[in-house]
Amino acid sequence: VIVGLKSGLTIGTDTAVSVVSKMNRYYLDEMIKIYLPPEADIIVDNADNPLLAAIGMQDLIDDIILKMNRAAEDAATEAIPIFVDAITSMTIQEAFDILNGDDTSATHYLRENTYEDLKSAFQPKIANSLNKPLVGGISASETWASVTGLYNDVANSIAGQLAGLTPVNTELDEHVTVKALDGLFVKVSDEEKDIRTDPLARVNDILKKVFGKTK
């Protein structure tokens, strides 16, 4: 059982990481796509305000969203050794609990045992990625600075104050890290469910033996 669980988790996490680390796998998947932080809702909601439309705010918003997702894709491979460590340290009792648990018990185990390490590994990589010119020769951080800078200039103007706009100040790396991890675990969960329920997803004999049995 423990060999089967470890095999299943290794295959599932490797597949999930492989999926999200490819170009556009965060960006084009609405289940895990990363949008601007809630603090920026006022910018998004007012992008068609004539004061902001005049400076091309919607195009800037679209650009920063693309770059945030590129940063998440760039960081995803950092998860592999952390997942491997959690999988190899699994006890026999934990393996049986996972096997007899619900369809996402293994994902829950991984989240409980890897989240903080994943966050510590992801955040510096994402911060670095946000500073890379991954799209159009301009980094996400530069675009975010342009978005908030231009918006705040308008918000701080007399016309902006009369329009009810308020300045926005927030850091992107924490937001993108949390959302990137949320998306990664969505994909790990999907892989776990497939292995548990779809015989075609059991790609080796040990998976067929362990997951082919009824509880």
C-alpha cells in the first residue's frame, strides 16, 4: 500500500507540476488563473473611467495579469523536490489513512506537510520572476509600478478625488505566490481524483493493484 501510495503521489505531483509549469497553463486555465489582488479591484472596476481609459489602463491591467501568470509558471518546478521529500517520509499509517480517505486525502496530506516549504521556495523565485522581462521585454514589477503609479496619479488629482478614486499600494510577490500554490494544489487534486477513479490513469502495476481494490 505505501509503495502504491508513494508511486501515485509521485506521478500525480510530477504531472501537476509539469502541467502548470508550461506556458499559458496558469494563464489560460480559468480554474487557476491569477488575477490582480483584491486591493486593486478599484483599478479594475474603474478601468473604463474616462480618466483611466485615456492612459490605456485596461491594456496595462491585461499585461500585468499575463506577466503574473508567467511568473507562477516560471516558479512551478520548485515544488518537485519538496513534494518528493513529503512523499518519501510518509508513514505506513498515513498511507492507509490516505487510501481509505476521500478523493483528495493525499492532496490534503501534501498541503499540510509541504505548504510552508513550498511558499518559502516559491516566493523568492516568483519575486525574481516578477522582475524578469518575461513578456515584451518588460517585467511584471515594472508594469505593476506603471499601473499603480499612473492610477495613483489620477486618484490623487482633483478630478480623481471628485470621482471617488483612492490610491493603491500593494506588493505582488506575496499575492502571486499564494495564488500560484492554490492553483498547483488544484491540479494535484485533479491528478489524485483521476488515479482513484480512472483505471487508465493507473499507469503502472502497483497503482492498478492498490487503487483497483475497493475500500
